[in-house]
Amino acid sequence: MIRLTALLFTAALLASPLAAESAAPGPLPDGSHNTEPGLPSGAPERGEIDHEALRRRSLDVLERQFGAFDSAAAGLAEVAAAHCTGEVSEDALKAQFAATWLAWAPLDSYQFGPIQNTGAALTVNFWPDKKNFVGRGLRALLELPPDQQADPSVVAGASAAAQGLPALEMLLYTDLPLCPAVVGISGYMAGLSHEVYQQWFGADGWADLARTAGPDNPVYRTAEEFTKTLYTAVDFGLVRVAEARLGRPLGTYEHSFPTRAEAWRSGLTDQIIHAQLRGLEDLIEFGFAGDVRDPDRAWILQIFGQAHDRLDAIGTTISEAVEDPATRFRVESLQDKIAYLRSEFARTVGPELGVDTGFSAADGD
Amino acid sequence: MPRPTLRLAALLLSAAPLATAAHAADPAAVVANYADIAHAGFEDSLIRARELNAAVDALIAAPSDATLDAARAAWIAARVPYQQTEVFRFGNPVVDDWEGKVNAWPLDEGLIDYIDPMLGANDENPYSVVNVIANPTFEISGTTVDATEITPALLESLHEIDGIEANVATGYHAIEFLLWGQDLNGTGPGAGARPASDFDPANCTGGNCDRRVAYLKAATDLLISDLEDIVAAWGEGGQGRADVTADPLQGMVMAFTGMGSLSYGELAGERMKLGVLLHDPEEEQDCFSDNTHASHFFDGVGIRNVYTGSYTRIDGSIVEGPSLQDVVASADADLATNLLSDLDASVAALGGLVASAEAGTAYDQLLGMGNPEGNALVQTAIDALVAQTRNIERAVDVIGLDGVGIEGSDSLDAPNAVFQ
């Protein structure tokens, strides 16, 4: 039970606004310092980027981020099972649920490789849900006998919309029966999160694929191509924040859509945005590191900081803010800031790394 | 019914030029040919839409199984050229702004006509069961809408009403729903089965046949006028043509952006992967007619057309000229060939969906929860579409175009020497 307690404590800390504020750039979240800051400051010119070093550092960042989600999801499965046997409270379950979603948030930016192969972007977080797929998928699951609802292998065969965080949120924040479906869904998600981690960092995983970039590599012909992939991921993550996470609830001035805000039921909308932005900052500061000149890197991180400030200045949840003209403009000004961040990132970091964005999952409509 | 067949696929593939550069790689000529192919594709779409309109007139004049079948066949035939134009959408603002009028999807069809409320009602959309055909007046956001006369203008005003994308009142899929009705077979065999008597005011089934007829006619007329607009946009002096030819480098960025964006984010992602993950039979683009296999296939053919600079028109004639492939080949012959192989592979994989449908297993059945082989067949096509975007990106790099994938990119300031 000690492990469970520690886990719950960590979850509560992660889910608290205080923790959300404390992760400013600096030492790595695990307390260690990056031993390989890249080239010394002072203008690496185009063509002098050490793509191999950038890759090594960035893979460290990714491994930490994917590892954090894997741990959080495993913890959630454990807490869910303990809740359904009466060992832990629903509040504790909600705290671990929040911690898991915030651990997922940075990974939303990396919709290539293992996340794409496993379909995790949709199975972990089926959003936006334009046609109530989550409700329908969940209803079908809840019609099954209890022992099947609790079985991750049964959930594996269900609709993707019933397999992840939005389905858990609907169980936790509506009148639907929480147990035992919460056990089956969180158990399935724990398995998937581990699968994604293994496909990245296990033997012959995507990380190895990136490390062995070369003419015969099926994906990365050069180390620079992996840099391009990471660079595209940053741009993609910012698009997701501006266009989906803010744009969908904003709608138009005449008609906003409060319930299109991600995770509006649990009120995690704003913290998810903080967490996704922090994940990208992490990649830029400790992954791209010295291969982006100091002044430019600092400038980009400064704009990230301004975006966090604007998000905090909204003063209410995005779901509530979009409806009231007095607060709506604050959401719009955050959206403007993200757009500015994106263009400054493209103006400074892209040319310095000698890469431009490639195609991403954001290219459809 | 003139269903697209694999023989047709083979024909299309053999009509394309060989991998060797047959034309000089002059960017201005490449984008001019690109615009010619766009114009021809949209013109073919217009021709087929007019044929569809004639078939709809015949259905209205004498509703019967035969006239309904003929109208359905005309709709399926109309999709063949249209889907090949989808590659012009992403990256071309004129097309992208216009496209939603004719090809918006997915739709809450209960806005238009009667549905099975267990299948199609959407809690997120208060208008998902408005049923315009049954209701001459109804309320939208507190305002009463007068729909006593169903006209193209009325349908335009209802399209994506209240900012909800699923409120699709116009275009191919609205017409498809009217001709077929809801597919109530889930992931089992069978498409929508609307009876011809739904269009027969004298022996009306489904209620309000006169209004259903009016809706079908208005939607078909509107499709024609919308297609006329886009044909004009790609003609001499049109905005679509001007956008890609004014600056040939920018034009080539648009062409590659269209190829990659349709391959990856749109077709592989939004239209295919989502359906496999949801195992939902309504997550297929042509869900009423079960024509999705063909729509996806001709999307793939269209991507290949743009690269090879060759389009086989519906009358069998060929529009061809200097191509993106020629430009890539002049910089890196191996890459040019590899990208062509990728595109051949995705067209072949999408052809697998066509073969499955022709053998009796429709696309929606492939999505079924207990059908791992079917799921895998769709996944193979997804993988091929994703894979080809890597060589599309490399092609952009090798010919020195920056900015692909970025909307409104201004990063064209370092054109490679190959263009000088």
C-alpha cells in the first residue's frame, strides 16, 4: 500500500495548480542536470548543426516524457482497481486521472512513429469528438456483463472512443456507473501506454531507428531528417493548441462552443494546455539546446512564458471564458500569442537548424 | 452500374508517362500543366454532374427502381473525376475555401430527411434531427427559418449552419443520402435502400415526397453551379490558375502540399484510420452508397496524376505535360523513381479496397470489430499513404523548395539553383 500512497501523493501534486506553475525552465524535472548542452553559445551557422547530439539529447527528453505517461497510466490502473474494491476514494482516483491526462498532454505533439502505429493519439485521447462517439462507445461497453467491462482485453476490441481518457472522464464526471468499467478502460490504457513506450525505447524501437539514420534506413535517411521530424512536432503541437484546444471552443463571436473545450467536464482544459506547452519547451531547451543559438532559444522560451501568463490571466476555465465577451478576448489573445510563437519559431529556429516543417496529422481538416 | 474496376486502374497506370524525364523541367511549364489538369478534372466533374442532373430529372419524371438505379449510377460516375481533383484542395486556398460546399463530410443527415433516430442523432448538434424535408418551418438559434420553398439559396443558407460542420445541407453527400438513404446494415453487407417511391408524390413513402423531390433537384442544381465556379477559377484568368502560375516555385509548393496533405492528414488519418479505430460503419466517406472504396482509390490516383503530370479524362483523352516528377528527376533521379514507386504502391493498396468491394465485401464491412483481416487491408493502404509523404518531403527538399506543409508560407527566399 506504500507504493499506492506515494503514487497518490505524486498525483495530487501533479494535478495541483502549484505544480503546474513550478516547472519553469531550469534543472530537469527529475532533479538532474543536462550534461550535454550542445555547442557552446555563439552562432552555429546553417550546416554546422550537430544533428546527432541533438538527437541524443532529444531522445532523452522524449524517453522521460513517454516514461512519465507510462508510469501515470500504470498508476491509474492500480488506483482504479483499488477504488472499485473500496480501498481508495473517488477523489484520489480523480487526482490520478488528472495526473495521467497531464502526463499524456506533451505526447499529443508527437503524432508520428509509435503513436501513429498504435493509433494512440485517438485511443488515449479521442478528441475532438464531433459526433458523440465517446458516449456511444461507452454505452455499448456498459451494456456488457460486469466481468467483461473490467477486462482490458474486451475493451481492446471496443470502439477507440471508449478506450481512453475522455471515456474515463465521462465515467468520473457524469452519473454513469464508474465501476467496473473504469478498471477495464484504465487497464487497457496502461497496456497501450507501455506498448507505446516499448515501441519507442524498447529493442529495435523507433529511437533505435532514429539513431541508425542512414541511406538504408527505411524512415530516416539522415540524422537531419529526425531533426526535421522533431521540428515539425513542435509546430504541430502549437497548431493543436491554437486551432483545436482554443479554436474549437472559441467558435465565432456569434456562437462559441463551451462543451467543445477539451476535458471541460473535469475542468482540466487549461492545465492540459500548460502541460503541452511545457513539453515543447522541454524539448527545445534540453533537446534542441545549444544547437539553437542562446539568444534565439531564450527568446522562444520567453514567448512560451508569455503564453503561460496569458493562459493564467484568463481567470476562469476556457470553457466558461469563451461565452463571456469580457473574458473571451483573453482566450483570443492567448491564441494570438501561440500564433506569434509559431511564426517566431519558424523564423528563428527553423533556419538555424536548417529544416522546415514536413507533413503532419494537422494537414487534413 | 459503371463501378470503377481494377481494369480501369490498370489503364490509368499505364497511361502515365514512364519514370524517365520526357519533358524539360521548366517550373513555369510544370505549374501550367498542373493548372490544366485541375481545369480538366473539374470540367469532367461538371460534365458528370450535369449527367447526374439529367438522371435526377428522369427519376423525378417517372420514379421507379430503374430510374433510381440510373441516378445512383450517375452519382457514382460523377465521383470518379471529382475525387481525382481532391489533390488540388490542400495548398490551394481557392479550392479549399470552396470545397466544403460540394464535398463536406461527415454529416448529420437528420438535418435533411427522416432517419432512424438510433442511428444518426447527435447530442452535440441540436439540429441533427431537424428534418428540413418534413418541416416547412423550424427554429435555428431562436430564429424561425422559412423553408416552405426548397431552393438552392435555402440550402446554401442551411449549410454548416450555426458553425456546426456536421450540418451538411449541400453537395455530393447530401445528394448521396437522398438517393440511397441511411445504410442500416452496420458492418454487415448492404448499402442504403431508399425506395423509389420516396420520390413519388402519387404513391409517396417516407412522407413529403414533393419536398424531397424539390430538395434533390435544388441540391443537384447547386452542385452544378458550384462546379461552374471552380471550373472558371482554373480557366484562363481564373484565381486558382493565377495562384499557382504567378510564381512557379510557390505553385510547386502548393502542388506538393496538396499531395502530402491529402495523403497523410486527410485520407490516411481523418478518413481511414479513424474508421478502423472506431470500427464504426458510418465512419466511411460514402456511407450511404458504400462507394468509399472508389472514392479513396481515385483520391490516390489524383495524387499520382499531379506527380506524373498526366490525367486521363472521362472521354479517354489525356492531359499531360512537364511534371513535378521531371523536376525531381533532374535533381535526383533515384528519388524521382522511388516516389513514383511509393505512389504506385498506394494506388495498388487502395486498389485492394476496390477489389474487396467488387468481390462483395464493402469498405464498411472491412472496418468491423471482428474483422482483423479487413482492418489490415485498410491499414495497408494507410501505411502506404503515410510512407509516400516521406519521399514527398524529400522531393521538396531536393528541389530546394522550403515551406511545404505550412499554410501561407513565405519561406521561398532560398530557391535552389536548379530553378535559376
